[in-house]
Amino acid sequence: MEVQIVLCLCVLLHCQKLTSSFTGNILFSTHTAIMEFDIDTRNVTVLVEQSDTVYAMDYDYKNQFIYFPRFSTHDIVRFAYPSKNRTLQTVIQSSPHYPSGIAVDPTNDHIYWIDFYVGRLSRCNLDGSNVTVLSSLSLPFVIRLDLTNRWMYIVERDIGILKSRFDLTEKETIVDFVSSQVYCMDIDTNEHRLYWIIFGNGDIKSATYDGSDVKKNISTNSAGNKIAIGVLGSNIFYADNKQLLMVVKTPGSTPTVLYNDTSRIESIFVFNQSGM
Ligand SMILES: *[C@@H]1O[C@H](CO)[C@@H](O)[C@H](O)[C@H]1NC(C)=O
Ligand SMILES: *[C@@H]1O[C@H](CO)[C@@H](O)[C@H](O)[C@H]1NC(C)=O
Ligand SMILES: *[C@@H]1O[C@H](CO)[C@@H](O)[C@H](O)[C@H]1NC(C)=O
Ligand SMILES: *[C@@H]1O[C@H](CO)[C@@H](O)[C@H](O)[C@H]1NC(C)=O
Ligand SMILES: *[C@@H]1O[C@H](CO)[C@@H](O)[C@H](O)[C@H]1NC(C)=O
Ligand SMILES: *[C@@H]1O[C@H](CO)[C@@H](O)[C@H](O)[C@H]1NC(C)=O
């Protein structure tokens, strides 16, 4: 009897949902695959096998494709999701450049992407047509879009966070990284904050949409290899080298390891099923 109760408890605890009001998955990339972490079941599935560094992913909620840049293959590809047929389709050939960041604007059928070393921000239609170079920037790495308020946020890796309209008007650097490097950032649409990780010391920081109230939320005290973050409701998902972790947005909470991979996790995308 006691054994049964303990077993039941274990099953209950194990299957407890990580978030109370959310249906969706955490997608993440490694050097071998694009993976899916099911928040409800904690099941991990390989979506697409691949062999490049993938620093970003974004989703077209209207036509249901995941887009991602392949850094050293110099291209941007997409696959249908959710779907049984996840064949990769090439959208952009960016050779000889190294695409690092991507963002989809389904309202205007646009994708925006960053070619890292040349510091270039470009835009094209969802099918890759009509490529337009928009701007030259200083070491841009990440791009995220606030689709509700129509603002673009760009991480310039060694500099800070640049905020602008989608047509690059009203351009302003709102956060200064103060001689540290940042490889990841996400938008918290619930609390209207931006979150990023300092590469050198692993600190997770946040600020309001206008760059004020910069807070060090979490001090992880471990250097390097934290280059992926995704914010979802009251949780933050991030990677520390090969581990996928989650931390609740309550001061003093300790991170939980959700999954151990065999390769470094290089980007995280939070997929909101209700957004479809
Ligand atoms: C987890 O995934 C495995 C195979 O990928 C599948 O057989 C199993 O049913 C899944 N479990 C849940 C709870 O979805
Ligand atoms: C899978 O998708 C690819 C790319 O869209 C397409 O070319 C192929 O015909 C599809 N395969 C099947 C079995 O539907
Ligand atoms: C192509 O891009 C240019 C410049 O952004 C824009 O003016 C034009 O309407 C676009 N054409 C198509 C067919 O998307
Ligand atoms: C980070 O700090 C801000 C400001 O104090 C707070 O609003 C936010 O909830 C915190 N996030 C986490 C993850 O603790
Ligand atoms: C991940 O690996 C650590 C040891 O490095 C282990 O303590 C932990 O239980 C593992 N977690 C999961 C979810 O596999
Ligand atoms: C998911 O998407 C729905 C519909 O757009 C939205 O109402 C909800 O706030 C989103 N959930 C989170 C956690 O962002």
C-alpha cells in the first residue's frame, strides 16, 4: 500500500505541468538537431537532424513554418511545424555571410535576418523573394520583434540593445552592455521586459521595453556557453552549455535542469500553441 502511494506521488510529481496556463513546446537547437521539449510531458523529440550552428529560430504562426539560419552553411531554411513532413526548404542563400539572427513578421509576410560579421540587417518575403538590405550595424547578432507594438529589438553583441521601428526609424540604443558580450535575448510580452544573458559570467538580466530598470535577476556564477534564452509567462528557459534549464520568475528561485543533451544548446524558441 505505502509503496503504491509513493509510486503514485512520483508519477504525479513527474507529470506535473511546468506552466499552469500554457500549451506549447520549447524548441531548441544543437549542433546535431532541432529538438522539441514538450512542456507537459517533458518528452524530448528530434524534429530535424542537421549539423550546423543555429543561433536563432522563429515561427510563422500564420503559415506554420519554423525558420532558422545555418551559420556556416550560409543560408536560411524552414520546415513545416507541427507536421509529419519536416523536410528542409531553402529560403535564402546568404553565402559568403554568416547569418545569426532571424525574426518573422507574419503581418507583412516578411522575414528579417542578420548576417553577423558584415553587420547587415536584411529583409525578404516569407518565400525568400525580394531581398532588401536595410542597414549596416555594429556586430548585430540577435533580432526579436514585438509584433503587438511594432518594435524591433536588436542585440549588438559587444554594445547593447538597439530599439527601432520595423523600417529602422526612431532608432535608439536603450541598453549598454558595458564591455560585456551578449548572444541571446527574448521578449517577455506579459511583463513587458527584455531578458538577456551576459556571456562572461552567465548573469541573466532584464530591463523594461525602454531600457530602464535594468535588473540582474539571476546570478549563475558560471562563465560562457550560455547563449540561449526563451521567456514564457512566469518562466524563463535557458541553456547552460548542454543543459536545458528553467527558472521561475520569483526572486530567489533556483533553476531546475529539464534536460541534458550531448551537444551545446545554441538557441531556444518558445512555441505558443494558442498563438496559431
Ligand atoms: C514520448 O515520446 C515517445 C517517443 O518519442 C512516445 O512513444 C511516448 O508516447 C511519448 N510520451 C508522451 C507522454 O507523450
Ligand atoms: C514534404 O515536403 C517537401 C517540401 O515541402 C515536399 O517537397 C515533399 O513532396 C513532401 N513530401 C511528402 C511525402 O509529402
Ligand atoms: C520589394 O521590396 C521593396 C523595398 O522594400 C518594396 O518597395 C516592394 O513593394 C517589394 N515588392 C514585393 C513584390 O514584395
Ligand atoms: C526580474 O526583475 C524584475 C524587476 O524587479 C521583475 O519584474 C521580474 O519579474 C524579474 N524576473 C525574474 C525572472 O525574476
Ligand atoms: C542532468 O545531469 C545532471 C548531472 O550532470 C543530473 O544530476 C540530472 O539529474 C540530469 N537531469 C536530467 C533531467 O536528466
Ligand atoms: C499565447 O498566445 C495567445 C494567443 O495569441 C496569447 O493570448 C497568450 O498570452 C500567449 N501565451 C503566452 C504565455 O505568451
